[in-house]
Amino acid sequence: MQKIKQFLYLVKPFWCSSASKVAWLLLLSVIVLSLSTVWFNVKLNQWNGDFYNALQTLNGQILYRLLGDFIVLIVIMILVVVYADYLQKKLLIIWRHHMTEKVTKQWLSKHSHHYHLKCRQDKLDNPDQRIAEDVYLLIKQSLDLLLSFLRSCMTLISFTAILWTLSGAISFTLLSMDIYIPGYMVFVCLIYTLLGVICTHAIGKPLHKINVEKQRSEADYRAALIYCHQSSEAIAGQHGEKQETARLQNKFTAIIHNWQNLMNNERNLSFFSVGYQQVSSLAPIFFALPAFIAGLINLGGLMQIRQAFMQVSSALSWFIYAYRDIAIWQATVTRLYHFIRLLDELPENTIIPSTNKDKLLDAQVVLRSADNQQVLLSTNIELAKGDTLLLQGLSGIGKSTLLKAISGFWANYQGVIQRTDNYLWIPQKIWLSYDRLDNLLTYPACPQSFARDALIETLSLVGLDKLNSELETEDDWSNRLSGGEQQRLMFARLLLNKPDLILLDEVTSALDLPSVYQLISLLQEKLPESAVIFVSHQPIQNYVKYMINLDTNVNPSSQELAKLNSIVDNVFVSKV
């Protein structure tokens, strides 16, 4: 029941949306076409009885007519099955498009949920797999299981009536009691199938947990391979191939162990399910053989009983044949539900929007560690238009963490932060996707928002004029550009986007000092009303208005904390 609730939580946004009208029509059409195959099976069952009766009496005229009926039935059935599959795939892609778009937008929301998830202490593994693979698996498996379940129900109703009628009654004496059982083959089929379901559930129970672990280990290995590909330059430069090989082998060892568990459990399940399936084809003949020998039913009736018994048994044992699919479906629901639930429950930004247009930042905070136990530093920062500030201090003291807090991505602090919404934070690790240069230059804005001449002029200003002719070139610029060139590109972005507040974390570390001074002066000249915070170990204090040495702000006193509490009205902002 818990998995059903989780499933409904995942699918409700689509099926209750305005986009679901076509989907409901498609789903209804697929269900009707799928269930109509049961009607064809009933007709084929009747055809089997007539055909074998005619074969027993060697009635050629009836046999030839039945062959013609068979061709018509098969042609129509083929059309129904093909179009049921076609419309199911159409429904799948509509549903997947809507769900993938919704989850992606939520993951990459304006509140940067993707980064908040990454910063959590209980880090979520492989969000790429959950969006790209799990959404598809959830939809496909859900449709397949729904349709097969409905077909099984319809088959059970239709062929139970046929089996009841054909099998007749059985009477016998047990312990001096006369026992009369009408439609006895239905009860035989029920007991036979029930035993199969019980045995299958007992043998296959561990598969759910194993399949969850299988998806996780496969995704972890794939992520490790991607990391090696993206970091190939660093690995090659430091001769880290041996260590990376060992790391990949360790990841793959988890896949091997999981696969061995899966093999062993599926082997045990297959011993039973394969044997059960083979016996099921002959079991009805053995059960009905006494009636056939006694002359109560003819050959056609025996074949009809056989087919009806198998159809009823197949419908009843739907749980057996769908057990692996249900186990995988449960694992998919668990992973996707956990992911989307985390996205839904992430708190909104704790940053208070600034109401003073001239004051772009007012931060009075005491930063705490990720586990919220240790105090890192305390500081008060106020920046107006045109102010520039240099943050200095020993490595690891919390300079980058302070910029994260100001950006809204570090909520383990005591105090209050008010800032403008028009800001850009550029962290130490610069990210450039495989894309056109003009897209990377104007990011996060679109190139169409700027004149081409403005892009060329900006590249020239930051010393990247050699790239003027390659604005439309799509390439892996993170590998093509040097570290210094990437940092120059960041300054070009700032000049084009013109944010009110700029947070720069070691963004000039790969540049020589004359270039650093030139770019800082350029930024102040072109964006005179923007406030800028630099985190740097370079001697740029003569190019900024203010400087704070955070070494003196470590371990604030109890008096300072009390004063801070009074400022923020005893508000403690914390995220777990």
C-alpha cells in the first residue's frame, strides 16, 4: 500500500493537469484495444473446440471453413495488437515529456534545488539517472503492469465461465460422504495456481532489495566513468591512471556482488517458475483425462478445457509471471519518490530581499560548520552601489562558505542576510558546458539579447579577441581554453549581464598580476554601480575600497553572539 501511495504521489501532477486530456483518451483507447485481445482469445478457444471436433470426425467441409475463419480472426487480431502497442508508445512519450520537463524544471528551479541537494549531508546519489532513466522506467513499467493486470482480470472472468461450463461436475465418496463439485476444474485450477503464487512469493521476496541496489551500483559506476572522462587532463598530468583504475574496479566490484546475488535469487526463482510453466501446459489434460476416457467430453472439448485452464491459470498467476517486473517497478518508485520528495520538501531561500536600492548587501552573520556544531567565523558586511570588498584569510577559514551563505546556498548560520536579487556568484571551480561560445559568453542570458558587435567588443576588452570569429563554434571549451582564459571569459560574462552584486571566489587565481589589475579596473569602469566582493590571496588591496581579514573574525565571543541575537530578534536560521 505504501508503494501505491508513493506511485500516486508521482503520477498525480500529470494525470490531473490540463495536458492529460489527450493522455486519458489514449489510455482509454489502449485499454479497450488491449482488452479486446481477450475477446479474440475466447473466439479462438471456440474455434479450437470446433476444429478438433471436426478433425476427430474427419469433416473436411467444416475444416476448410474453420481455416478461413481462423485467417480472418488472426488478421484482425494482428491489427488490434499492433495499434494497441503503437498508441501505448504514443502515450508513453507524452507522459514522459511532461514528467521529465516538470522534474527538470523543479531540479533546476530558480531556488537552485540541484545545488541544495548536492550540499546536503545525506547526499542524493545520481540525480541524472533518476531524471533520464527512472522516469522512463516508471512510466513504461506502470503501463505494462496495468494493461497486463486488466487483461488478466478480463481473461479470468471470461475463461472461468468457459472452464466451469466445459468441465462439468465431479462426484465421489469421502469418509462415507457423497461429495458433488460442479465446475471442478475451476477449483483445481485455483488450488494449483495458489500454490504457485505462494511458492513464488517466498522464493522471490529478496529481489526487490537486490534490484534497488542494482540500479544504485550501476549508476555509481557510470558516474565514476563520467568523472574520469571529464577529469582526464588532471589524471594524466598526475599519473593517476592506476588509482582511477583501482577506484573503478572497486565500483564495479559492487556490481559483480549485486549481480551474483541477483543470479542466485533469480536462479532459485527460475527453477520453480520454469518448471511450473512447463507443467501448466499438460496439467489440465491430466486433470480432464478421466472425463475424456469416460466419453463425457470429445477431443474438441478436451482442447478447449486445456486452453481455458491455461488462460485461467495464467490470469491467476499474473503475480508469478510479473513478479520480477513488480520488484523492479517498486525499486523505481522508491528511487524516484525519494528524489521528488526531497525536491518538494527543500526549504525556500533564507535570504531576505533588500528593500533599499542603494544598499545591495547587509550581512551580519556567524557561520557554522556543515554539522551545525562548530562556529567558523563572524562578520558584518554592508555594501552600497559601487563598493568593492576584498576578503582575505587563511585557506579553509570560511571565505568561500561566506560567499555561499550570501548566495543562499549555506543556511547553517546565525544572523540575517539582506541582499539584492540581481547578483552573480562565480565559484572557484568554473563550469563550461559543451556549447557554442556565444551561449557560454552570455550565460545565463541568451546571445539573442545582445548585438553581435557587443559580444565581439566584450571579448576584446577582456583579452580574448582571438575568439571573435568563433562565437558560433560549438566545442568543449573547458578543455580548449586555459585556466586564465576561462577566468577572462567570466569577466566578459559579468560585463554583459551587469549584475548589481558580484561575488568572485578566486576568479583571478590563474592570471598574472598585471592582467588581474587590468580586469578589476575594467570591471569598476564598466560597472560603476555594481558592488563586488573578491575572495583572493593576491595583492589587490589597492584596487578595492574595503578589505576584511577574516583571520581576526574566528571564534566570536559570547558577547558578540548575544549582540547578534539582539539584532536579529533571536532568529536562528538553520537548515538540516
